[in-house]
Amino acid sequence: MNKTLRYIIEYPVVVLFFGICAAMFAGYLICPDNEYSQMENRFLQQRPAVSAPSVADGSYMESFETYTNEQVPFRDILVRCKAAFVWATGSSENNGIARGQRGLLFDKTMAVSANAHKNIAAIGDFAAGAGRDVYIAVAPTSVWVNAEDLPVGMPVLDEAALADELGAALAGSKNAHIIDMYDILSENRSDNIYYRTDHHWTTRGAGYAYAAIAESMGLDRQDIGRYERHEVYDFLGTFYARYKGPFVLADTIEYYDVPVDELELSDRSEHDLIDTAGFGGFDKYGAFMYGNDGKCVVHADKGIGKNLYIFKDSYANCLIPYLVMNYDNITVIDLRYFGGSVSEEIAGDEDADILLVYNMSFINDDNHFYKLVSR
Amino acid sequence: MVFSSLLFLFWFIPVFFTVYYLVPARLRNTALFLGSIVFYAWGEPSYLLLIFASIIVNWGAGVMMAWSCSDRHDMPRVRKLIFAAALIYDFGMLFVFKYTGFFVANINAVFGNILRDPGFTLPLGISFYTFQIASYIIDLYRGRIDAEKNILTLGTYLVMFPQLIAGPIVVYSQVSEKLHERRITWQAVSDGITIFVFGLASKVLIANNAGALWNDLEAIGYANISMPLAWLGVIAYTLQIYFDFNGYSLMAIGLGSMLGFTIPRNFDHPYISRSLTEFWRRWHITLSGWFREYVYIPLGGNRKGKIRTYVNLFIVWFLTGFWHGAGWNFICWGMFFFVFLTLEKSFLSGFLERHTVFSRIYSLLLIGLSWMIFAITDFTQLGVYMTRLFSPQAAADCRDAVYYLRNYGTVIVLGCIFSTPSASRWFDGLESKTARCGIVLILLFASVCFLADAAYNPFLYFRF
């Protein structure tokens, strides 16, 4: 015993190293698995069950390795420490998210993807074949609008080139109208039009977009200020979920109580546009329109006599409260989750306006635009 | 499984070493063999059969070679035949699984599409374990070692998890004694852990981060980067490949020491070299040692006149390049070294000897450029990159370099410092046990933090 003790003192590294490894191993066995990471806003891999086929095809080992990464004891602390280490080296970046001036976080996108060209072509084909006016509102991302606040020299997605490509794809169709939102957003960039910690625009940013849309589509622009305004604090968005560094300023979400009769979601009905319970969770932006749904219909029956189809990504979710003021019914389609036929859908109401709302980074990444033109 | 993973650190290490340290000494090889099989099969169960076949073939060949020339028999031609068959099997497998695609593609390019590529994926570690087992069979043939009668012992040598996948290439004669009997001391385990953690930190803290810069350049597109950023890329890749590979080797050496083995050193601060000749004495030492021992010297080395020496060098460097990958760029990379080593051999070395500053610039510059040939497998892309490196127009707007210097400057500086012997000299000179232990623990903690958040974690040398 005495001898062992002497060795332990003589070689502390041995005991500490094996002790740490064994303790972490015990931690995996003892601690219950976390289902969901609040900090990263995503579901985590649970310990997989062994089965002969999953071992044979290697999927068991793969999930098990993911499990060891995602369920490591003290994961949140370790991950935060990593972000702090990176920050301490003077780096402005962690996990592809860079911190710029004014506490703004930015997504580092280095190049135009192959999807972008396909998506733009699909939008062009859709507009050419729609047989009525199609309005296309493509939002620049915060990287493009807040270019002055970027860390010096950060590589960016060339959104102007993509906008030009879109313009060229639509040049042939008389019915296609591009709504340029860059100018109005850019002029008002000091007005917190994008969240610092999230990739979305703010309710205020969507308000400027609404102004541009209303002007282009000839809508009678309404003042949302006549509805009650609310604020939700401590919002840390998708950028933060990846960045996780120290000294990040949380955002505030604004929203207005714009009344509607019914919000018809694909699996249920609600009676307002905003899921106020959703503000209690981590993904607070998901409260707008109850998150993304394949198809949902907003009924507001104001007797205006005009309906709207929106094809959109999540940017539109906080824009819809504005548009509700100008339409009786709005059918909102998110192609990522939409299982129906777009052509049948828009044939249902031939007098309705058609509006596409997307942000440029989504057009660059997504691969569901083919649904616009496939039958 | 890879060393630099939470799976290895917190599942494999506690379970395996508990078993390994608790079983009686005579069962240690069994434990090591089974542990190594789990380690290998975790990522690549299908190619396990190939390893088992290799063990059986080489063990059988060894036993039969011993039998054919023993007290009772004297059949040297049979022995030679068995030896040749085993060699053909070993290198045949390497050839089939590693190079078929390359030859099919090139033959098809010349003669039209006449062959179909069977599309093998490279079996993990085949380039390394083929060389290891070949050392056994060749040394046996030369009569330098005795045949191993116990198949488990030979199997343990071949699959031993520290060096199975990416070296160091341990030749059989170096470990045969330890395979039969080894003592595990506290001192060796303690040293092993320290070396292992240094290797882990090299890989996770430096190589992965430097590699992130290099990967960004590919994503941005070589045509779009400024001249300073292109040079930053050369530095980043140069550091990445060293800390990646040396990190792996250190982890292997450390684990070997924890198991009671002595695995030879694979790197000796290669970037302080003052010539490419010196560089290859310090870089991947076990590989160049293998080529010298089993190719260059058997070919006659430098003992058969000037011309034969250069021919032999050509063969060795062609094979070295080709060993690194089935692609023309790797062959070019080998030829690059052949040219400069020949120049150094014929007249340059004396000049380099006398000019310290020049020799350092010369060596680092050529090493960095050689890594570009190595890293960029497409010649058009390589051309684009070279243009960025040397065209002044590309220096007009250098803001991208500012961004990367800010984000990766610390890693690059640390990488440069730890490429010199001063850091390890300082650590070795540390008297305080607490300080040494503290440094190891901090590096371990930081590495675990990075692993917990890392999606990006490949070993470069796994491709070979």
C-alpha cells in the first residue's frame, strides 16, 4: 500500500489522467442523456441500441460516436470554454460565425453554391409559367447590408452577383417583378433591422421590407403602430447557437398583436399569428407563425376582396403580420415542408397575388425550389 | 476509431487499459489483440478480413520458411518460393486496393474506356501495415530474425492499435522482444501519457485549426485569394500536416509506452532543417528508414557507382511519392524531392552548409511549395495557386489576409514555436513535477473542449 502511494505521488499524471478518463466514462454511464441542447437549439443523439444489422452496416458505430460527442458530461461548459479559448486567441470567429462591429454576429459564407443557380432558374421558370403577376422579394442578408460592420476582409457571399443572376433569369417574363429591398434596408441599417445573434431580420427590418413590397405591389400601406406592441428580451438566435463566445449581447424581439380570425396550420388551428408560449423557449423567433409549416392559411376576412399566396422561408414569418393588414386570406407555403402541387395550389384562386419572400443565403443553400415548377 | 476523439479518450482508454493492466502478463497479447480488433473494426469492419488474411498468410509463410530450411530439411528454393509468394501477396493486396483505380483511370485515358473501375475504397492503414508485415517476412528471409510460431504474437504485432493505422512504421525486429515479454513501469506509463497528451494537443489545438484556414481557401476558390493569403495558406498547410502527422505519431508512441512497448520516434523537428536531405532525415523517419533498409540498400545504394546511385535514388523517390497516394501529383511530389536531393548530393550541400540564412530560407520555401504539390491533387488548381503565390497583381487587395491573420495568427505563431526544439527542451528542463503535471492537464482539458465542439477532425495521413 505504502509503495503504491509513493508511486502515485511520484507519478501524479498517471492517476490524474486515468482518473479523468474513468470519471468521464462513468459520467456517460450514470448521467441521463440530454434530449435537446437549449444552447445550440437542436436535438442530440441518444445512446443507440445495439442491433445486428446496425453493427453490420456500421451505422451503430457512427451513431455511437455522435452520441459520445453530443452527450459528453459537462458538454455545455466544455463547448463554452472552447469558444472562450478561441476568443482569447484574438480570433473573431468560431464555428463559421464571426463577430463584427456593434456586437453583430455574421455567417461566413465563402462561395456561391451550385444550388443557387438551380434555385434562380426555378424561380425564373415559375414566374414565366405562372400566367399572372409574380412579385419576388429577395432579402439581402445582414452580411450584405451591414457590410461596414464586418470584420475586415471577411469572405462574403457575393449577393449582388446572385441578384444580377436573378434579374437576368426573370428578364424574359413580363409578369415577374423584382422588389428591391436592398436600398431601403441599407438606408436604415442603423435601426437594428437585423438581429445581432440570429440570421433573421427584425420586426423593424420586416417593416421596411413591407414598405418596399407595398409600394411595388400597389398596396395601401398600413401603419402597424395602431396595434399593441410587445417586447421579448434575452433572445439568443441561430448565430449564437454556433458562436457561443463570451460577451455576446442578447437581442430583443418586438411584435405587434395584429388580429386574425384563424391561422389554419397543416395539423391544427390557432387564433393568432404569434405563439406567445414559444417566447419562453430558446428558439424565440420560432414564435412567429408558430414556426415553419408546409402550408398554412391566415384568415383575416376584412372584406378587402384580395387574397395572397406567399412562397417563403422563415424571413417571411415576421413579415406576414404586416401583410395581413392588406389581405383577406393569405396562403403561406414553405416549400421545404410542402407536399402538394404548387400549380394546383395557385390555380385555386386565380385572382390572388403571388409573392415570393426569401433571403439570399437561403437561395444559395436550399434545395427545394424545384417544387415551384415540378408537377 | 481515431485517437483524437472523445470515444477513444473516455470509452476505449478506460475500458481497454483496465483490462490490459489487470490481466496476467501471459494474457496481455490476447487483450491487446482483441482491443486492437475492436479499435480497427469500429470504423472499418469489412476490411478486418483482409487483416486476418494477412496475418495468416505471413505467419504461415514464416513457419513454412523455417520448416523448409531447418535441421531436417534443406530446401532453399522452396524457401525462396514461399518468400516470393508472401511478398507478392502483401504488395499485391496493397496494389489492388490502393492503385487499381489509378491504373484503370490512366489506361482508360490512353486507350479509351476499356476497363471498369471496381471502385475499392482504401482499407484503413493498408499502406502502413503492409510495410510492417513486409519487414517481418524480408528480415526472416535474410535470416536476421526467427520465424514467429505463435500466430497470436505475430497478429498482435500487426494489429497493435497504436501504430496500425498511420504508423510509425515499426519493423518487427524492433519489437519482437517486447512482444514476448514486457514490463510496464510507472515511469513508462507516466511518460507515455505525457507524450500522448502532447500529441493530442498537436492534433486538436494546432493541426485542426491551421487546417481550417487551408480548407477555407479551397472554399473561397484559389482564384479569388490575394497573394499574402496564398502564402498564409502555404504556412497553414505546412503546419497542419506536421502537427497532424507528428501528433498522430506522438499519440502512438505514448500509447506504446503505456502498453510497455518502445515505438521509434517518427519526427525530429523537420522544419529546422537546412537542406531537403536533412529534412528527410527528420521527417517521417520510420518511412524513409524503411525505404533505405528494404529498397535503397538492396538495390545497391551508393556502392555501385554514380549512375546507379542516381537510378536508385530515382526509384526510391518515385516509390515514396507513389506510396503517399495513387495520383500523379504524389508522383510529382516524390520527383520534386528526387530533383532537389540529387542537386544537393551533387553540389549544393556544401554551399548550404556555409550559408546559414540562405539554407533555412531555401529549405522552408521548398518544403512549403512541396506541400502544395502534395495538397492540391488537381494540376489546374495547383497552377492557379502557384499563380496567386507569385503574381504581384494578386497583392492589390490584401484585406482577406488581414482577416485570416487575425483569426489564425495565434495558431500560426504557436505552430512555429512548437516546430522548434526550444519548447520541448524547456518542458524537459522543468524541475517542478506540479508544473509538468499542470501543463499536461491543461493541454488535455483544452483538447477535450475542442473535441466536444469539433465537427472537423480528419487525420490527413489516413488517406495513405
